[in-house]
Amino acid sequence: MRLRGSFAPPGDKSISHRVALLSLLAKGKCAVSNYSDAQDCMDSVRAVKLLGGSASFTGVKLNLVGSNRHLIKHADIDCQNSGTTMRLLMGILAGSKGQYVLTGDDSLMKRPMERIAKPLVEMGAQICCEERGFPPVTVNGGSLVGIDYVMPVASAQLKSAILLAGVQADGVTRVTEEVKSRDHTELMLKQFGVDILSENGSWVVKKSDIELPEFFNIPGDPSSAAFIICAAAMLPKSDLVAQGILLNVTRSKFLDKLTSMGADINIEFQGDSPEPWGAVRCVYSQRLSACEVTAGELPQLIDEIPILALLATQSEGVSVFHQIGELRIKESDRVAALVSELGKMGARLEIKDEDLVIYGPTTLKLARNLQSFGDHRIAMTLAIACMVADTPINIENIDCIAVSFPNFLTTLGELSQ
């Protein structure tokens, strides 16, 4: 089995969510190209409509008309599996005078929201989570005031929620982060005319009007592409190119990690609007070396850790991923899932305190009853593991892949030779 040819991943999820949800606060009209067809991003479009916004598709193009903060005053919004939708909406609705209830599927209802609510309450919103800080989340929005907030953890979603509230707040909102997380919200706010600047490790935002651009093209999602790129590094005689993918430095860290492990990676920058993007070529590497992921690197690798863990099982030496607690509160406990399911295939992984330790290389074998736990990134990792083991792909609830990359299996089939 080998992968050869080229592919284009779906539009970046993070940017897709943000451009759709920002239309609730913005003025103007925008034609969005390459909006992600992931279920999560469609949940954000549906939320926009439920709040009275205008979002419609003409073919594959998303047409947005800004609501300019004129939202329906009462709404119950089912965010399905999308934590990004729920958390960013909390920031947006914090400044809207109405009452909103945010819920989700069984997985999302077990994910913590209290750390998002806390700074928004400090700004003047009334937000109530259920027991232990889980959804449903009830938001009673209103007049907000800016705050100085130091991030307790590296989280782009927490940072984004505060900045989206800050755009609506009187005074100045300052968000300081010790470890840099994804910066799509900051970049988009700046492009859309918001008074926001970077200052000594902080982002400072003031109440501003937001203006949608007439046209907006979304680069391909690097986190989705990472699974196929990593597969090429492991499958003999593979040679493939990922076209048009986002190369924002807060999202391309996995390419640096692959290179450090000995993968044959070539990057060609091809544009910089709305963020850097280009092509990535990966050729099979006969020998890969173990890697270390530090706690400081984790926020920029959070979505790629599952596939990097699989790569580590095929690499010489002992790999250590430090302080991986944040992965235990994603769509599933991804750390336990990796240890369990890759372990069924013969891989050697173990949890030591807050670290994930992986011993390689190991030969993967056929395993029955592989579980995705309803987690799209676990399902994609196990699908690649089956290819490495040269066994049929047989994974329970593999359809959950549609959350981020609906055509993942089709794309693999087209590239397989």
C-alpha cells in the first residue's frame, strides 16, 4: 500500500467557524470560498441562522450578510459536537441583550465550559453552566466592560471568546497568554477593521465596528491534511502533495515535528491572504526517529497529537508527549483511546503521570473491534494504522470522521496505489 498523487483538504475548520460566526457582529456582505464541509462548521452556519443571521450556499460558496449585532433575543442552539461553536458563541452572545441556551450532543455535554464563562461574567454577562461546569450553558447577555485577563491555560477558544466579547465592551480588553495558541480570531478581527493590536505578549482590543470583506477564500485545513501527510511518511514508496493548505505558524508546527523525526517534507509558500498558504510534499521516509513534544508545544499540536502518536509507534526510540491532560477532555479521552486501540494492534504506549510515552518501532497487526469512541481524530488515526498494518479498515462508528473531513476515506482511496 502506498499513497501517490495530490489532494486538497477541506477548508480550514478554525477559519470557517470564525468567518461564519463573526457575521453575527459584522456589517456588509461576503462571498466565502472553500468553506469547510465538516459537520462542526455546518453547525456554526446553522447557529447563525437560528440567531437571525443570513447564511446560504450557492453551490460550494457560502454567502453571508452581516447581522450587525441585531440578533434574535431568545434562542436554544444545539451545537451538536462542536465545542468551537459553543465557546465562540458564548463570547458573541455575552454582549447581546437576550437569553440563549447552548446545548450539544452527548460528547459536548461532557466538555468543560466554566473556564469560558468565568471571564465573560467578569465582563458583565450572566452565564450559568450546569453542575461541574458542563453544558447546558445559559447566556443572559448585556452591556460589557473590558477586562485585563491572563490566560490560565493556552486555549485559542477561550482567548477568542474574550476577544469577541471585548469587541462589544466599553473600555479596553487585554488578553495575555504565556504560551501562544492559534491566532485566527486576532488576525480576522484585524482584517475586518477592528481596533486590535499585539503588545508585549498581549492582545488589546477596543469596541469596534466589524466590516465583512466582499470576498474571502479559506485555505485548506492543515490538521485534516496532517493525517494523510503522516501516512505518506510511513507507507513505503509514497509520494504525495497536499495542495492549498494553511501554513499559519500556529498551525504548521506538526510539519516541523515531522521534519525533526526524519520525514522528507518540502514546503512551498504560494500566497498570504487571508493567511499564509501553499503546497506540502511528503515522500516516504525509510527511517524515522522518536520525538518529544513539550508542554509549550502542545497547544500548536493539539489536533495532530493522535496521528503523531501513531507515527511515533513506527519510529526508532522512545517518544514522550508531555502534559497531555488537555487531550483527555476533547471529543473523547484521546490519550486513553490511543493507548487502548493502538495497543490492540501491538503498539506500546503508556501513560506516566501527565505524559504519554510511546516505544517504537513496533509492527502493527490486525485487530478486531477497534473503537473510535465517536471521535473523528481517533477514527482517522486508526484508519491510517490499518493501512500501515496492511489490514482492512474496520472501525466502529467510523462515520464520525465527517465531523472534520467527510471525504477522508474517499481521498485515501483515490491516493492509494
